[in-house]
Amino acid sequence: MSISTDQHSSLSPAAGLRVAVISGSVRKDRMGPSIARWVAAALDPAATAPALDPAPALDPAPVDLIDVAQVELPDDSLLYPGGGPKSEVADRIAAADAFVFVTPEYNHSYPASLKRLIDWHYGEWRLKPATIVAYGVHGGYAAIEHLRGVLAELSVVTTRRVLGLRVPWTALDDQGRYTPEAELSRGLTASLAELRWWAEVLADARRDRPLTT
């Protein structure tokens, strides 16, 4: 699923930028898709985000929602550092200039489903920025800190401003939409503004000063 943004959003199409919002949970009863749609709406306040599409066509729209539960990755026996078969979402990740990772906290970290998606890609992540929206009973902050270290190893710049959502399931409306208090929406806006700054800087750097090592 893709949606467009406007000039007032945190990542504007005028800047020629594309962001992938990645929902990392695969559990049956999960908050990830609802929160991912909330993030997409913040990127484009005028858009109504439908359900995450399991396999949308790659197009130039600046927001791409990727649901890990809908992604089939190759067998892990074929995975080698920086190599292995090309996954079905490799092109979508490579096309992105920035990422928003939406992740729950499981056992003081983030889920294996998200780690597996990350590990199946390498160059697609490099020298791009990401912000993290985590959630859980205590806000998901342990997941955030563990994810920062993994992303740094892949040369991903994570924003200083990230967002932890405590017990977000209490903020669902009768249609299953995540409707948090205004303070959390302001926090998301700040994180996305920082993400846009890094996206613009790193896009210019990748074009004008490519890193060869």
C-alpha cells in the first residue's frame, strides 16, 4: 500500500523522498498495523490509510507500508552476510530514502520477525536514516535501544527523537484505529521532522559524495 504526502508533511514529495513504514510484529492480535497507519497519516494528514497491502506494485509514491507478517523471506540456510537470494521486498527497501520502524517490545527487545527482515538485506539499508516507534506495557524502550545498535551496524542513522507508546491498545477506537492523546502525536511529528532533515542530508550525500568503503 502506498499513500502520497503533501508539502506540510514531514517527508514531502517536493523533496523527492520516499519513506518505508515497517510494521514488525507477526502476531495474530497485534497493534503494529494500527500504529503503522497512524504513522502514515502523520506523514500525510489528508490521506486515509487503508489496510497494509501484502504486495503492492513498486511505484514512485513517497510512503510505502511494509507489513512483515505479509513478507515471505527465503530460507535462512541461504542467508550470507551481505548476500543470499533477493527477497520480495528488497526493491521496496532499496527505493526508500528513510524508514520508520514500528515494533513491539518482546522480552526486553524487539521481535525475531523484524530482525529476520533486517538481516535479509544489507545495501538496501546503508547510509539512510530511520526513526523508531515502539510499544508495549512499559513503552517499548528496550526494543528501541536494541534496534539502534543493529541499525548502526548497517550504517543506518537513527534519529535522536524516537517514540515509545505505553499500553497503546487502550487508545483504540471502535474501528480499531489508534487514537492517542495529542502529546504523543506531537512527539511523532517531532521525530518525523528530524527524520526528514536526515533524509535530505543523506540523500544529497549519497548522490554527491558516495561512500566507497
